[in-house]
Amino acid sequence: MTAPIGFGAAYYPEYLREPRLAEDMRLMAEAGFSVIRMGESTWSTWEPRDGAFESAWMREALDAAARHGIDVILGTPTYAVPPWLFTAHPEIAGEPATGEPRGWGARQEVDLLHPVFRHHAERIIRRIVAEFRDHPAVVGFQLDNEPGLMLLHNETAFDGFRAWLAERFASVDEANDRWGLDYWSHRLGSWDELWRPDGNAQPQYALAWRTYQAEVVAEFIGWQADIVRPLTRDDQWVTTCVAYDRPAADDLQIARRLDIVSGNAYYRMQDGLAHPAPARPQGWMTDGVWSVFLAADRMYSSRRAPFLVTETNAGAIASSNVSEPGWDGQWRQAAWAMIARGARLIEYWHWHTAHFGTETHWVGVLPHDQRPGRVYRNIAELGAEISRIGPRTADMVPDAQVAMIFSTPSKYALAFEPVFPDERPAPASRSYQRIFEAFYRGAFDAGLQTSLLHDRDLPSGSELAESYRLLIVPGLYVAPDAVLDVLRDYVAAGGHLVLGPRTGYADEWAVARSTSQPGGLADLAGADYQEFTTLRDDPPIETADGAVLGRATGWAEWLRPRDAETLARYAHPEMRRFAAATTVARGTGRVSVIGFVPDDAAARALLEDLADRDAIPRWRSAVPSVTHASSTGECERLHAYFNWSADAVSVPWPQGQFDEHGAARARLALAAWDTALLWEPLPPTRDPRRGG
């Protein structure tokens, strides 16, 4: 991208009912657009019949974008295959269950491994890239879109799974022993005896199957990247738009195949962006201010680098009976929240609202009448601000006082063996995410900025301790020995390790450990447990002096302190004999255990206490609706202050910070749903990786 912080929307001239390219480009330019995304959704427009390619429609749009100084991310259209291909080759249909092809009529119905699909996909990819790689508007290519929607049960996938297992075990007997397949007479004589996933009831198999499916998706994106890269210019890059909760999407694996990671961030607007607010169920459309920051931090974690937001709210999103267009100012709030956490592009989905199709009521920047209105005005004002201020933020690194470890293998394992009593085993079960989100939300409410780290991509323990004085590890159910060793080294190097529920319980194949729990770390924690309980009622959590911190929700482990201090107990006639949370010093380090899933109040209270024990700075505001985010560059730090409320408020002007014109006042006034950007000069020797 030529703009330091890109700004724009997805644009589909092929969806227009009447030509309006010149008017659209004029309005985009006036709104400060610097990047648009095109081409990823309509293979049938690129290739209406087998081998008959049409591209004049795209060239016209690219030429218009170039004339208006707008860059283009050009998509490969492989996630929505044309009807002629399915009609001629029904064998390419994906099977969500063995022998049951998915009917055509939506998108992403295909077997990604089928050679016929790969042949046609490669042909259209090569045709598009070869024709448009030299176009001056094209700055990068998006490969496919939101991959990983379906777990494939096709014969090609199952054959690949058997081969995948054979590569990971020296023999089938090793798998028998590691997975405990004497259980229920599942011991295999050869890989040919491996049973199908449809009837599987074994957690080790389930984890392997989910891991393999994610590798299929990552390989597919890598396969496209290997086709595209040799055809592109040196200044062009490849990405894909990751939908982070897709059942077969492993963002860490996918990101390794890309030059820069991109993702979508969809969230409830209106009162969904009020703060503080009670926790509500999460999904692909998240709910709560904290969830916008979590979405950004997830994207940053995929490569530990800046990222692109290739889809986010323009107008009301989702279906016709979920219509929540934002209040004035909320687009600006969400955009600066994501930029402060590392976004280098804010791109709305989409430019004009479709008049037909599944997403008829998914509102774009322009509504159905195609006339600029309130949404356009909000976005245009934001575009002007990003154009003006973007160059000051482009080299900044998000600040973080704490880190959290995210575990996709644990997400897979706990989807098969759910934690919460209101969940059933299913690929989309969110047990792991619910545990993780409870702790992330607690850190957010405590005024702590958080870096997310993948369990399979950790630095050494000493490097972790140098960067983060507090490391939170909730729900790490699948915990290989190597990861536990890093956690031990982190404590030895002086770090404060916070273990959340379910952490350490099983090894890399989801086999429960035979050591004291938390597995492999109980001696370090100074507390262990043998029993745990699901919770139909949520018992209060109280300190030793009887102060109620909040409640345990859904899951509780009955901790038995040895040399650890008890931080909290269950206020329950039977469970109060056990500790709910403990802490112990280990040399210059510390280990704390929170053995339950906390509600908002308990999570905030415990993480405030643990951070304060180590004098970790927390941002505090006397006004509950005001939050703060910061990122650090070579010579200055950006501070963003947000008022997530319909009421105007003011707070004391932060010392040593200035507005973009270099001015400071006694009070920082924030209107309803307002954002204030302040700048803190830093000494020239400041290391931007060590943000405060």
C-alpha cells in the first residue's frame, strides 16, 4: 500500500444494477479511501463458461482506481466456485459427513484436495495474476477468502489423514500406545483399520483429526501462494482474510504462508460498544468493547507483526433481523482501537449494499439507494483523519504490560470435551474461547494491555520474562512438555506466571497427565487438585477476610495449597474447604493459580491484585466509560482515549501528552462515543518494543 495506514472497502462492480464506476470512485476518493479489495467473490464473472475468461470489467475498475490514486488488493475467487464446474464435476463437492456431499448453492462447498478442483483453481489464479500483475493499481493479492469453513470427510481427506498419522508415528503400535487404543478395543493392526471420524468417540483421534484439517486448509493457502508469488512484482504481497473462529482455520499455520496477515473484525455496534457492560455470549460477531481489542490482538499474534483488517462493520451487519447500525463516532472508535493494536489497514465490508443475494441486508458504506448518508459521513470524516495522522502511527508497536498464551490445539480438544455444562461437543463449540475471553476481559477491565502469543511459537522463558512481567495461561489443556519447560524457565527468570483452569491437564495428544494437576507444574505452583466440578449455579468467590470478588462460572477446580498463599475461596458450604486461587513466590518469580472461570468482577479483581503485587502499571480512570490504548514508535508514543458512552465526560489531561498540534489543557473533554488522540514525546534512544 502506498498509504502508511490504508483505508477503504471491498468493492464489487460486478454486483451493480447499473453502471456507476465513475461516481463510486469519486465518492471513495472524497472519503479518503486509499485501498479497495476486489475480485475474490465471483469466479463465474471471471470465467462464465469453462475456459472462457472475461476480464474487461475488472480492467475498467482497476484503471478507474489508478486514476483516483486508490490501490487495489486483487482476490483469487476460489472460495465461490461457478455452477458450471459443479455441474460438470459433482465429484468435487465437499463432504461434511462421509459419503454425504454438500449441496451446491452457498459457497465453500468444495473438496480443497480434489485434483479437478485444483486444476481449475490454478488455471483461474494464473490467468488473473498474469493479466493484472503489472497493473499499477494492484499492490497485493488476497488468496481465497475466510478459509476453513468445513471439516472435509471426503475420501481424499481421509486418505490424507491416514498418511499424515503414519508420518507422525514410527509405527501403528506407537499410536496404539500413545493414544491408549486398548480402550474399548480400538487397538489398530494397521493404518488401514483406522475408523472414520463420523463415529469417533476418542479425544486423541478428535484432536489429530482437527489438527490435520487445519493443515489441509493452511496447505491450500500455501499452494495458492506458491502459484502467485513467482508471477508477481517484487513490491507486491500475498495475504488472505482470516475468519478466526472458522473450525478448520489455524491462523498461525495460515499466517506462515503469507507475507502479511489479514482478518475480519465484526462486532456489535450501538450498545454493544458501551462500556462497562455485562459479558454477553460471543461468536463471529463479537459483543463488548474488550472484544474489539481482542480481535485486533488475535490478528497481531498470527505473525507478531502489523496486520490488515480486510473486513469490518460499515453499516448494519448479519441478517435482516439483526440490524444494529452504529451511533455517530463508533466507527472512529473501533478504527483507532485496531490501529493502536497494530492494524495497517481498515477496510469496510463493503462499499455498496447488495440488492440481492444472501447478504442483502448486510449494509455497506452506501445504503440500498446508493446515496451518501450518515454512514458515509462518519467514514469520510475518519478517512480524512487517518490520511492526516496515519504517517505518525505507521511504525508503532502496540504496548503491552502482560501477555496471554493462546492455544489452538486446546481449542480443538476442549471443543470435543467441553468445559461448560451448557455446551455439547461440536467443531464450533467455544469452551476454550470462553475461558480465554474471561481472562482477557479481566485484564482489559483491569487497565492492562495484552499481547497474545501462540503456544507453538513461544520465545524462550528468559525472553518472555524480559518482555512481560505477567504471563497469563488460561485453558492450556493440551500442554506439550516443551511448553511447560518454557513456563518453568519464565518463572526462573523472574516472571509472574498465572495459570488458569484446565491448564497443563493433558499432553500434546490430549492424554490426561498422571502427575499432580496442574500437570507438570503443581510443584512450582505450590498447590494441586484432584477434583473439579462443572457449575450449574455460580458460587461467589471471596477473599480470606470475606470480601466478595465476584463469581465462578461454569467450571471450578478444588485447589489444595501446600506452600502457596490462598488468595480466594469458594463461598459455598461444601467447596469452601478448597482454595479457588493461590499464589507463591519462586525465587525472583511467582506462580499464581486461578482454578475457576471468573465472571467479570472476579477476573478484574484478581488480575488487578496480581499486577499490583509486581508493581505492573495499570491505566486507571475515575470515569468508568473511558478506556485507553497506546502504541510506541521510535520517538513518540500514541495514546488513544475512548469514551464508550452516550454521555459527554472529561478526565484530567495526562501529564506529558499533547494533541496533534502540540497543545495541552487542564481537562481532556470527550463527547459521546468520542476518541481523543494524544502524543507523548520519547527520548531518541527509546526501544519501541518496550512500551509502557
